Amino acid sequence: MSKHDTQPNPDNREDNVEKLQHMVQDTIQNIEAAHETMKFASGDEKEQIKEKNKRREESIQAMRTEIKDEYHDQQNQ
């Protein structure tokens, strides 16, 4: 079978909200673990951890927005 014979998987969005919620929870756990790590980190490491956690928090906001959008799309189908 050549690469031109393959069919893409159908777009199944039924569990997107659940997957996104799980991703948010994992990211929150990563932030909490990073806070614990900061207790033993040097000044530069602490700054890197703070920056990474800031990006994680931004990602959480984006995922929550996407959760709302996905939920509304599911309700309107």
C-alpha cells in the first residue's frame, strides 16, 4: 500500500473536553511539582522554573477556553 492509498482518520471530537480537562489537571500537577523543586533550586534555576510555570499558566488559560468552545460545540450538535 502506498502512502497515497491511506485514508485519514475521521475527526472524532467526542472526547476532546475530557482530554483537555485531563491535560489541564496534568499541567496543574506539573506546576505544583515545580514549586516543590524550587525549594532546592539556585537563583537561576528558580527564575527558569518561574518562567516555565508562567507559560504553563498561559497554556491552562488557553486550554480552558478551548474546553468551553468544545463544550458549546457539543451542545449545539
